[in-house]
Amino acid sequence: MNKPAALLAALLLCSLPLPAQKRVQPAPKKAPAIRFQGAPQFTQEELLAAAGLNPNARLSASEVKARAKQLYETGMFAEIRFSTNSKGLLFSLTPATHLYPMHLDNLPLKPGKELDDKLHEHFPLYHGLLPTNGSMLEGIRQALEQMLAAEGVKATVKAAVTSGLTPQKITAMNFTITSPAVRIGPIQLSGVSSAMQGKVNTLVSGQTGNAFDTENSAIGLEHAFNDL
């Protein structure tokens, strides 16, 4: 090939469109990690939920303060500090020292695991202990009123730290229905023999109308009937 022809071929090759190159998008930056320390009795997920935090959220300084305030207002912590470093956002927690077990005074609800699980679904920091004040205590008080309303009982529930409860004389956060008065209603029995009917009627009439006690009324009635 002569030089003019070779030059023309090179120019033609240079003028051909290059294959389209796929543009590589830069990987999005990960949100800084959110961590908690100082309260190992709670999981990271429980603390995130209680603070209203999304683990992948990117937060402004004001949002971090708002989430710390929300967590503090539960009443479960005496102090909350936060800081940032190369690893992300760190909340340093100091748990409250005055926490009390829950005790139901005269609420017609069954205490135990099922009730605790229901409360934990809505209050992730609840594991049987309650502070003396704060949003979690008030939220649980309202939740108990709603549970009673679902059973057809419209009641006002009050919470207060009370000493000398149960045979063990414990101090607990005591939930009491202050209005209306809670009393043992009519007792209906079946299968009572004619020989026992008189004793049963006397026992029933003596119990009906007495003040209701969540912990003791059912057990007391059972023992009374067993002693006939």
C-alpha cells in the first residue's frame, strides 16, 4: 500500500465511532453506623425503636438531639450523651437507678408473660421494670386502660410506687383502677350437688360485692370452695 492510501485508511479508522462505554455510577455512601453503649440489658434493635431511629438514616445535628431526647424521655435513662467519629454515631447511655416491677392492684387482667409480651410489642424497652415517670410509664398506663376498654371496662388507671405489696413486701409500680370501684360480680356455678348447695350459696353471697384484687381474689375463691 502506498503512503497516501495508508494515511487515508488510518484516518477512516480513527473516524469510526468507538463502542459506547458503560458509565460506572459511584457507589452511594453508606449512612454512618448508629451504636449504643452502656445499657447491655437492651438490644440495639430495641434502642433504635425506642429512639425512633432508622439504622440507615442520615441525621442532621438537630435530628440526633431530637432522637436522644425521645430516648431520654422514656424515663429509662439517667443520662444520654452522643458523639460521632469515623465509626459513626454513638449514644452513651446511663440507665436509671430507680426502676420497679409492675404490679396490678385491682385490674381484671391476667398478669404474666402474655401481658408482658403485649406491652413489649409497643414499648420495646419494657422488660418488666418501670421508671417512676416518663413517656413509657404513661404509655403503659394508657395501654392498660385501652385493654380494659376492649373488655368492656371503661376505667381510670393510676400508677404509683407502692411499698409492702405481695407476701414478699416488695416495692413496685402499682397500677390501680381509681374509677369505677372494682368488685367481685355474680358468681355462677354448675354441677353443685343438692347436699352442698346451701354451703355454696352462703359462700357466694359472702363473696359477691367484695373489692376485687388482681392477685388474690381468684386464688381466695378457689381456696374457699376447696375448703367446703
